[in-house]
Amino acid sequence: MTVVRLGSFSATAAELGYTQAAVSQQIAALEGDLKVTLLNRRPVTPTEAGARLLEHADPILLRLDAARADLARMTQTSADSLIVGITPLAGASMGSGGVAAALGALRRRMPRIDVTVRLGSRSSVTAGVARGELDIGLVDGLTAPGDSLPLLAPLYGVGVAEAEAVLMLPNGHPLAGRASIRLVDLADARWIEAPNVAPSLSDVRRVAGVDGFRAAFSYEGTDTLTLIALAAAGHGLTLLPTSVAAQVRDIVAVRVGDPPLAHRVERVHGTLREGSPAAVLADLL
């Protein structure tokens, strides 16, 4: 992975602290084991087989990290801290009676525990839990009603909230008067890509089952109200749960049909040790 990223054996050796010969030997040994050429040498680029192997590399390495983290949790005898990862929209969707209330109940049971909450994207929260950097996570995403989210790591995912996903349109938009609209009819519309706070457009394409849904505007922040303001100003479309859409004005929420969409929030974690802060929080959620 590092060789492909840097495009150089010597640069890879310098970054990893190996000799260039050692890096070359490791690549040659892997190619010999798989009986395929993985890298073109001049310039250094992945072959078709190398590119395919890279697609498997991240999940494989993440599974190894998850295994190490699971074993570490088994041998942990006590915990006086808890680190919770959460996607911005997961917290907003559950409202004040969700995450905050659960953490409050946890603190009453374990008054001496130190709690840290970290915001992140679904992939970063999931990876953080898998690697043991986070004790438990709350993530959100688009699904068909009742379906689970596709996780990026070997974790347990348990649904804690689900609401209808609706299309957010500015007042005066030609579609604002519709009772509902088919998602596939919006494939060529202007969309806002806001991966840190809204369902990603790759998720929209996945649930719609068609290509399209390209970004006309990108928002890299984590504030839901800013995203809604951008949609209200006509910069593009976005999908949000009804629980969030009901809290704002000056924008129209239209139901999506064919297929119906759900916005789902799940708690994600590895094996939880009984009585640990993460296990208690999981029960409270």
C-alpha cells in the first residue's frame, strides 16, 4: 500500500525505516506467493492484479486490528474511562433524550468515569471501534426500512433508532408540492455531498440501485443546520431523517418512495466485557 501511495521503493523504504532491498524483496516474495505481478516497476504503479489486491487490503488489515483490540478487551481488568465515537447526524437524530440521556445515566451509575465523545464519519468511527481507539460508536446511514447498515469492519451493529428519510427541498422548488417522489427520478439532479453529516451519495446510489446522484456542491463540515441552510438556498438536494427535518423551517420535506428509505442509527462495538462502561452504555442505548 505504501509503495503504491508513494510510487517509489526508495521513498517507501525511507518512510518505513527499511532498506530499499528489503522492500523490493517483500514485494517479490508476495508476488511469488500469489504467482502474479503486482507492481509495474518503471514507473511504479499497480498492475490490474495489484489494484484488485489493494481493494482487499484495508478490510484485511482492519480485521487484524479488530482481533488485536478484541483480545486486549478480554484481558482488561478495569476501566475508568470511556471514549465514544459518534456521527453528527446520529446524535441529532436521537435528540436530547438519546445519547445525552444515556451518558447521564451512565455517569450516575459510574460517577468516577471519564467520558470523551468524538465526532467522526461513519467509516472513521467504525474503524476507530475496530482498532480499539474507541470503546463504542454510534453511526447512521441510509437503508431500506428494517435493514441493517453495511459495516466496514467485523463489529456488532445493533439498531437504536430508525426514521423515514425525506428529501429536503427549498421553498418554490418544482418538486416541493409533491406528496412523494421516486428516488430514481433524482439521479440527474444537483446534490450536496456532505459525508460528515448526511448520508453519502454512494449510499444513495446503493439504495437506489442506479448510477448518478453526483455532487454539485460539497460541504465538509459537521453542522446539520448549515447543511439544511445550503439546501434551502438551492445549492443542491440532501436526504435527512424526519426527526431532524421536523425541527427546521423555510425548507420542504418530501417523502421518498420506490424504494422507501429509512435513516438508521446503530451502536457498533466489538465483544463487550460484562460490567464495562461500554457494555453499560450499550444497554442504556
